Amino acid sequence: MNSTLLQPGEGTIAGRHLLTSTTETVSWGWLPNEKSTPCITVDSGDTVTIDTLSHEGILPDQGRNPVEFLGSYGVEATDVLHDATAIAGSGIPHGPDDGPHVVTGPIEIAGAEPGDVLKIDVLELLPRTPYGFVSSRHGYSALPDELPEGPGATYEFCRVGLSGGRMVSWMAATDGRQACFPLDPFLGLMGVAPATDEPVHSVPPGDFGGNIDVKWAQVGSSLYLPVSVPGALFYTGDPHYAQGNGEVALTALEASLRATLRLTVLSGADATAAMGGLRNPLLESPGYWIPTGMDPDLGEAMRKCVRHAITFLVERFGFERSTAMAYLSAAGDFEVSQVVDRTKGVHCMIRKADFAQWF
């Protein structure tokens, strides 16, 4: 199994810069803010390879000992990531009120200023381990009073392999037959520092991005985030191998990824052209523009997403608000991103092909 591991910094590094997850480059459960010190500084347009680390297997309620925890699922000690062992065994405090996520960064982008937009192009996402977990804990998930059914947390350990030329994983029924599902890796947490010197919890997302958990942030996509502090101070974490819209069990299939990203600062007219006047996260995939809406109340998250989608169509394409609303009702698909991150998320799929006359 060792040949399928990507230990920190080993193997091919596709980006101009490399940032690994170490005790000096991560925060555990908290996001960078305006006072945070950058780990590295890059120029606009530079590419960065980041060895992100999943929190599954290192958390205190899992023993904070990944060799022992993963060993209970048959993983050899030699198949445990070195950064998982180092961070779990470090003196970084992690208590019950902290978020679970290992957050790598921040990265300063030279010249970024408040009012700009940071464009994050997702160029490559490589699995670092041939296994991952879906976890469920009491008081969380879409059914917090129903599952798990026993007294403790439950963990679905998933091996990763190939089927039909693509990466997949499996889950078994009680009779031994297995459901096979495809892997579509993405980073659940990408953000820029908010303009505050107060601690910022890693779980709820916001206008700065963070733990937005939108499954379409896959290779070939771009995420646009409004810059609030000098240098933008970009960070990432919460890597996923697969997630269904809603992420109903508390986590998706969580596992570490090597991510190569391009970080580009957009200013003035370029920023306006990209985001259509929005000042909250906007995704762009090869086939869709994807505005987002977030709120502790799912209904309000939906309403915010509708408003943001209308703003995008009005500012980017010159629609009247009433026409934009009519278009969204006829052709826009609104999906629940996640319901488990305190602040719930909805995103809208706006089909690019519908706007061919503009291009």
C-alpha cells in the first residue's frame, strides 16, 4: 500500500511553491484572521501545491493517535501519513469547543487589497491515502436525535481503488453486497481572512469562504472570494474524496489531498466582471456559474442564494430583476450544499450554455 501514499513533500510537486501541513503552518479548529502571520508569500498568478491533512483519525475523541486508531481498521503504521502523526502528537491544543479541521496557511498574495477578489483555480487534487472515513456523532447530522443509534460515534472506513478506469469506494450491505460509488475530490474549506482580530471558528462558513463544502469545487473549477485584508491571507483544509449534496451524516468521505491551486488577484473591472458585484463566495465550473447563500436557517440560506443569483444575472448580463427571477425559476437548479456546519449552505447552478449570445 505504501506506493499509493503521498507523504509530505514527496513525489511530484506540480506547483511553483510547496506548503506542507506542519505544526508551524496549521491551525487546528480555527481560521486565520487579519492578525495572522503568513506562512509564505506568493505573487498573483503563482501556483501552490498544498499537502492538506484530514482531521479524521487524529481527533481527541479518536484517541489523538492515528497509528492506533487507523490500526484498528487494519491500516499498517507505515501507511499512516507522517504529518498526521506529527500534528496529533504535538502540543497544539484541541478542545471540545474547537472545530475539527486542520487548516493550512495562510498564504499572502502580494498586492492583494480589500475590495479585490481572489480567484482560486483548482488545478490538481491527488489522494494522499488509499482510505478515508465518513463519521457521524451525536447531536449533529441531518438527524441529530436519530443517528448514531448506539452510544458512541460511528465511523465508516472506506478503502479506495479503481473500477472502470476511475477512482471509487465501496460500502457493504448486511448481506455482503457492496454499493460502489465514484470519487470526486474537492477541498471543503477554502477561504481568505475576514477583517477581524477575533478568533474565527473553522466550522461555520461565511462571506470569506471557509468551510463552504460545495462539492463542485473540483479540478477545473474556480472559486472567487472577496478580499477583506491586505494580502488576502488564503488558507485551505477539510479535504474530501466524495460528498453528496447535503453532507447529511456530519462528514462526507474525508481523506487527505495534495492540492495544486493557482491564486490570482482580480481588481477593479476584472473583479466586477468575474463576480457580477457579489461580495460572497462564487464558484465557476466548466459548465456552470454557482452563486452561494449561507445562514443558520436553511430557508434563509435559500433566500440569500436566490438574491445572490439574481444579483449575478443583473450585474453580469443586464437582466431586469424580475426576468432574472423568472429565469432562475425556469432553468436554475438550487441545491443544498450542506446542513451540518452550523451555518447551512445552498448553491445555485446557472448553466453557461444558456448565455452563449454573450460570448
